[in-house]
Amino acid sequence: MAIFKEFGSDDIKTSKSFLNQLIDIVTTDISSSTSRRKYQVFVTGGLGPGVTSSLFQTVFDQDFTLQTANAIFDMTVGFATGSELVVNENPTIDSNGKYLFSSTTLMMREKLDIYRLMAQNLLGDANEEFTVNNASTVFPIKEAVFICFKRLFARDQIKRETFALRYNPSASASPTGGNLAKVGNPTTKILTDINSSTNKLFTFGGQVSTVVDSATSSNPIGVLFIDRGVLVLDVSRAFGQIEPLSGVIDAITSLGVDPNFTGSLKSLLVSGSIDDIVDHLASTRFSGSDETAITFQNITNINSTLFFARLTADEFNYSSNPTYVDTDSRIRVIDEGQEETQKSFTFITSLGLYDASDNLLAVAKVSRPVQKDADRDITLKVRLDY
């Protein structure tokens, strides 16, 4: 039978450590339609063939139809009920609290619901508004772009002062797939959470970093919930609002689409579907290249339990393996004729961890067999990470 020894309180220790991993997301993963997956769960009725749209899109690190593709983040938009885009439409509210908008808008209730959902999860109150602040002023985020990083990449936390995002505040001049664009050359802006280690903020959703324009650190653009891996960008501060856009969007008309949309980003946010908006932001605000679009370091917390198996000189020098003795129950020896003088010894190759009912829970293997005899005190350390 196996040889058992009970661990004492001094033989078990716990510790914590962490592991950092650098994440680099290239622009082509975001801008390419083959690496953005849509989930068309919204369908309109009424005039024409109707409009279908996703409530969010998922960005993958390659063609999402491949089995090796990994989901990087989800991207969507939402409005606060106090947004001017909502107020200016003069919606009516029925007896059930349901917002009713004119037929010139699209998915406004869904955009409100997404904002409320994110506020509930990150702020603890669906009716609360996201805010971003510099040293002296607090700005409400009433129209937001939400980028929710997947657990595979965000892990337990995004490390402070490692986040950076490169994008074009203005739309590019050469859209793909008929997405909206404007004439002109876009300028690149880099956002970062610099100084977030000294100005630490906390909310219901955990730790928060303020994301600012790297060229003007006093200009806040959004907030990063580093424990949740969620970036909230203020549309009014991150993107040009009044630059003219033109292209094709979905709309509720007799034709099903409006082939000659002309307007600004503000009008697109109101009259476009969520797919229209995400397609526009993803395909025209990020150039289709291998340049870095988003980068950060994540943190994986590692909790460890250390078991110290202390084997004294008189312990574990005998094996329960039946071949350890001969037919006369005498210990087999290496040198014939030394049966009376040969000391018993073993080679330890593994160590089992059992519960109080002698059920095997884990097995630890040594890198090479360790000799154990009466002349040796040995301590084996077993580390369990979780």
C-alpha cells in the first residue's frame, strides 16, 4: 500500500503573482469586413423589404469563418436618454415607458437600451450617465462607442498606462464596400491612458482609467474600465461631428435603402442602423494595413498554493511496490551477499496529494528520480496555480 504523511499548517503556504502579456491589434483586423462578424437579430417591418441589423459586431484576428479565428472585441454604440440626438427627435413615451420615434430614425430604442445595459453593468445604475473628466471639469458621455475586449485578451485586468489606440477622427476618403466617407485626407490621433497610475478612479465596475489625446493630455476622450476590459469613447469628443458624409445606408423606405445618403456623423447616428454605424467607424476610421490600431498589456492574476513535503531521514526509504521484496519478503539488494548490510533506499518519481478520505486529488512529478535513504532529509515543493 502507499505510504502517507499528513501535511501540517507549516507545510502549506499561499502566494499571489501575476503575468503580463502584450496585446497588439492591427488596423486590418478592424477595418476588414471578413474579420468582423455580424449577428443580424434586428428586423424592421412596414415599408419595403425591411432592414436587418446586428446589435453589435465582433472583431476577430483573422477571417472569422476559420476555426483558428479568435474573437478580440465586440463593438457597438449607445445613447443616453438625455442626448441631444434623442431630445431633438422629440420622441413620445407611451404608458409603458416605451420611446416612440419618427420613421426617419432607425433603431433608436435599441441604441438607448444598449447604453442603459452598459451603464447597469459598469456604473451599477441603468439611468446613470458615463462621464469623462480632466483635472477640473467633468464631461458627460451622452453618445458612446463601446469596445468590449474578450476575456482571452483582457484577462483579469488591463495594465494601467499601457493602453493606446490609433484611429482617424475624420472619415477616410476611400471607403470599402460602399461605406460612408468624406472627401479629404484623414489625420491620425493616438489615445492613451497616460497618468492613470497617479490619478486612480474607481466605480461600481472596478478600476477606471481616463483615456486622453496623447498630444493634449488635458483633453479626455473616453474611459477605460480596466477590470472589465471595456473602453467607452465619447463620440462627440473622439470624432468629427459635422464633416459631410455620403454613401449608402439601410433605411425604411419603399426601396429598403436610401442610395443617396448625405449628412454628418450626427445624422448617421440617428438615421443609420447599428451595422451602418459600426461599419462606417470600423472601415473608415482605421486604415486597412498591418499598423497597430490598439495595444495594451493585460494582467493575469495567479494564485498559488505551495505544499512542502518534508521527508526526514527515517521516512520513505521503503517502497510498497511488491517487486521491492523477494518471495521470502526480504528486500531485494543490488549487491548479492550483502543482504544483511545493504540499507534500504528508494527513488522518488512522483508525489500524490490526497484529501481527508484518501481520495487522490493531484499527482506531482519530479523532473528526475530523487534518491531517498536514511542519510538524506529531502523537501519536495509542489506548486498548484489557479
